[in-house]
Amino acid sequence: MAKWEIVYTRQAQRDARKLAPSGLREKAETLLDILSEDPFKSFPRYEKLIGDLSGAYSRRINIQNRLVYQVLAEMKTVKIIRMWTYYEELEIPVSPYEARGRSCKKCLTKDKGSFIEEGGDMCRPLLCVI
């Protein structure tokens, strides 16, 4: 079976430097080997991401950190986007409406999984990937 080419973004290259001191290098290398054989192999489990990272996939390096990648099937290439946590870059906006505890006029929810944009009448789900 032909191997998939692995390419890295600059951010993934910076992330790779953090792996060895944290003891995660071996696990990340195992995941990279799996991706080079078949990026859709079902073990270990992968997630298809949504929101800003729509079209990308993630696999756990450990409980906090993920290997985030994009599959370019026509080129038989896997592009590694991140190899550390990607949560730190996602800022969840909090509107004045949520701070005052207003609920969405459409779905009447007040749960923490949504917020009302300022001046808006409907909630917009937050990106929450665990």
C-alpha cells in the first residue's frame, strides 16, 4: 500500500518542539506513522472538526493535546496543522446579552452552549470540542 505524504504547517513545526520536553514525542510519532499509512484508519479514534477548523480532523495525543490535520486526498497528502492544544487560540466571545442572562427569542434557551449576538434575536452555538 502506498504511503501518504506528511507535510507540516509552520505552527505544527513550532508545536513539535514542545513535544519532547513534555514526554509526548513518542505518542505523536505513533500517530504520524498511522496517518502516513491511512489517515482514515479508525483506531485510534479521530474526530471531524467543525467551526473554524471545518474540514480538518483531530486525534488525541493526550487528554489535553491534539494532532490536528487536513487530508488532501487528490494529492495523497496529510497536512499537519497543529500538534499541541488548539483550544488556546479560540476565543469565545461573550456578548452583553449573555452576561445579562437573556435568552434566545427563537429557541428560548439560556444554556451555556449558546449565546446571543449583540443586537441579535437568535443564539449561535459555541465551538466546544472536548
